[in-house]
Amino acid sequence: MWGGATFDVAYRFLNEDPWQRLKQLRQAMPNTLLQMLFRGSNAVGYQNYPDNVIKQFIISAADAGIDVFRIFDSLNWVPQLTHSIDAVKQTGKIAEGTLCYTGDILTDSHPQYSLQYYVDLAKSLVDAGADMLAIKDMAGLLKPEAAYRLVASLKDAVDVPVHLHTHDTTGNGISTYLRAIDAGVDIVDVAQSSFSGTTSQPSMESLYYALSDHARQPELDIEAAEHIDQYFQAIRPYYADFGNQITSPLTEIYRIQMPGGQYSNLQQQAKGLGITDFNAVKKMYATVNEMFGDIVKVTPSSKVVGDMALFMVQNALTPEQVMAQGETIDFPESVVAFFKGDLGQPAAGFPKALQQLVLKGQTPLIDRPGALAPAVDFEAIKQQLIESGLDNPTMEDVLSAILYPDVYRTYRQQQDQFGPVTVLDSPTYFQGMRLGETVQVQLKAGQSLIMRLDTIGEPDAQGKRTLYFTVNGQKRELQVTDAHYQHHDATVQLAEPTASDQIGAPMAGRILTIQASVDQVVKAGDVLFTTEAMKMETTVHAPFTGRLTHLYVEAGELVASQQLLAIFKPVAESEVN
């Protein structure tokens, strides 16, 4: 109920403090074990962090109320897990070591992911101190018979509880659970019916009935569960805009191997980049996985595959073109980090030819990244937060600023600008107010606002609109920027693909940083720009030694794919300072 994507979503989309959410749930359920998803050396972020950050995050999460830490590594690399397991054990909490399931143990199509591979992995995790084992079937690839064989083998090999987690994307979740239960699995993960199925977990209520007259039917008050589900049935429509529009099982996932937790997120990323053919993205996702050596795909390794798939679709690249043109391609930052070894080591190693193209001369890591990273100075981060205007930062604030520097900064700015938006009802927060609509917002006990939206003004030349409200009987007006307003006189000049001196944006997105100025001479491979598109960063490098003669964008500006960013003329090496 915490960690993983929920930590990111709370800050990024809900403008909500995930630490406060956890503490409120802990207070409401003092006698219930609370479990979080923990990405090993990635914590709840998308990169490796120094060991002292990992340890402190676990200590703070345990203090805030977490009892069980489901610890996984996106490549099943045990050295990435042991430090986190040790830290959890030191807090006195429960460490659940995790096997991320991929491939198919019923066939020879994924030889590196055999039944013996998972048994050996389980033994290694128990030897490292895991109190429990989790099978994390993030894409719904675990077929019923495979579940029986895997669980039975694990129960024979280790003497700790086995916990099975699957997504019902492929439609066989209940059948998979039934076979796992017959094999002796101790725990399975389910969802309330209204939010179950497809890329979520199998239905709790359905599993209860599927186990009718079975010795292991759980002691569930089914009428109470169904009564609670009526509440969720009523609120589910509020979140329809964020759904993935999947209404039936996707058996193609057995081939594509995309995690359920990534499916809707990647859909939104594709839309944000102007890609309307998601089937092309899914097909490319499977292609990229093969290019990368058939890796385990779960956050953040799944993000690497997804970033590359979007990059190739938007730039109309084939695997053959990537290999032929790789020397001049600016790959997404996540892809560069993966091939450098920043996420650890894949089971079958890296495809060497592609690794050399992506790294462009950088030396890859072979050791655990966290062990090489210098410790973070928590006190220095705290002082930075104080200087930015935050009074008395907590260790939780410090950790959030380390894990999500940009997202946390934006969250803080929005809190300062808008206040506690969590007091808004969900439809108003997500869809906004309709013209003439009245809403009541309770700020705290005995203090509320009654607001009516009276008029929406026309946009000015900068796209700003004036909104006119009546608040508790008083007239108020507010000026906001309409993010959907289009300046029709704006034109975008694209870089000419055949002109080597024109630097174009690798993808549609936002210019994060500009690291060269007009008339500056830089060496081949030096960073010119960093761009960001839907949580995917890409670094634009100088294709050769040259001088930046024209610069057409500013930091923070939104750009289209292949939009002309700069003119870059070649110069002799002797002109480089």
C-alpha cells in the first residue's frame, strides 16, 4: 500500500505528501501489517542511490509505519538486494526477498529464466536473510501450471513463507492462484472487485468463490467485502480519464511481456508525445527487449525498455538503423544508464555491440553501483531546503528531495501556490469546475468555502484567462494560464535531417538545460542540451568538435520532435580551448 509508483504518484499527480498518507493509514489501522514495495538500490526512484540513502529511507519508512518491505531488483541481481535486506533486518521489520518472474519455465524460449534459475535465486535471497519470498509476476506471465511447478519447487527448496503477486493482464489470474494454492503458496495478492482484473490484481471476491468447498478457502466476510465494494463502484468513474481502456484480457502480453503497472503509464507517455498508435509501441517494446538481451522488465528496467520503444517509434527507427546509425544517435538517458551498469547486471549480460554504441566510449560498471557512489550529506540537503524557504525540514523532506529533486521542488511550489488541494473532492481536482457549478470545500472542522464559478474569460495573447468566482458570497477573480491554448501564429522550424550542422530535438518535450552558449566551441561528445518528455530524459551531444553559431531555444521551452535547436559548425581541434 506504499512505495513503488504510489510514492511518485502522490507527489507528481495528487500534490499529496506520501509520508503523511502513510502515517494517516498507520493511525487508522494500528493492528494491521502494512507492506511497501521497495526497489532495492533504487528505493522508490528510478536510479541507484548511495547506500546511506537506502538505509535511511528504510529507517524512516519503518518509523512511519511500514512493517513488511517487499524488496526487489529490476534485474534480479542479488548484490543489489542484500544491502536493503540487511537494513530492514536492523529495524526489526520483515524483509521479503523478491523473485521477479519473466519468460516461461514451461518452454525453452527463455533459457536464462529456467525453473532452476528461480530456485537458485530463492536460495540466495534466503541465505541473504530474507524472512519471506515473493514471486512478483508483474506482467501476468505466470501460467497456471508454471505457478504450480514454481511454488512447489520453492516450498521444497526453502523454509520460509512464499507470497505470490500477479497482474491479471492476460486473464488467467484466478486460475494461476488456484494452482499456486494447491502447490502450497502461503499468500496471494488480490484487489477489491471494482478495481481488479486486467492490469490490476485478480478479484478478492472472485477468488473467495473460486475456493468454495476448498480446504484453503480464506475466512473472509464476503458480505462485508461486497458491501465495501459498492463504495468503490461509485467512485471508480471519477478516475476513468486515467484508465487504460482495457476491457478484456490481453493474451498478447505473453509475447510482449509488458508489466501491468507500466501499461497505462506508457499509454499516457505515448499520448503525451503525440504517438497515437499504441499497438506500434507494444510491438516495438517486444523488439527492444530482444535488442537488450531479453531482460527482466520491472521498474526501472521496464522504463528503460519503454523509453527506447517510444524513442524508436517517434523517430521511425528500426533495430538495423539503430545499429547502423548508433554512433550519431543521442539515446535516452535511462538507456545510457542501463548499458553503463547503473541498474546492475542482467542475467545474460549486455549485448556488447549495442552497449558500445550506446556508451560511446564510457567505461561500463561491473560492480554494485551503490557501493561506488559517495554518501549523501543529509545536513547539506537540509540546509538547501531551508534556504529554499522550507522551515524545519524533516528527514522525510530530505529523502524526498534526494529521490525526486525536480518533482519534490514542483510539489513544494504548488503547495505554496495552491495550499492543501487534498481538501478538494476528486471530480473537482481532476476535471475542474463547470461554468455555474457550486462546490463546498471543508478546510477543517467548522471552516468551509462555498465556491461558484461564474465566468471564464477569453485568453489573452499569452494564453492567460481570468476566472470569476463567488466565494462565500464575495466576488473573486483569478488569472491562470490555459495550458491548452494554442498560439496559432507560432511556427516550428524542423532540423534538416541531411544537414549535419543542424541540431534537432530527439523527441517532443521540454528543454531542461542548455549547456553551451553561442560562439562557444565544444568537443565531440560534449553535452549541448538535456531534454525531458514524460519522465524520460535525453541528452543531446555535440556530433563533432564545433562552434555553436545559432541557438533557437531557451531552458524550460517546449519543443516538437526534430525541432531545430541550434546550428553547430565544425572547427579544427586547434580552436578548442
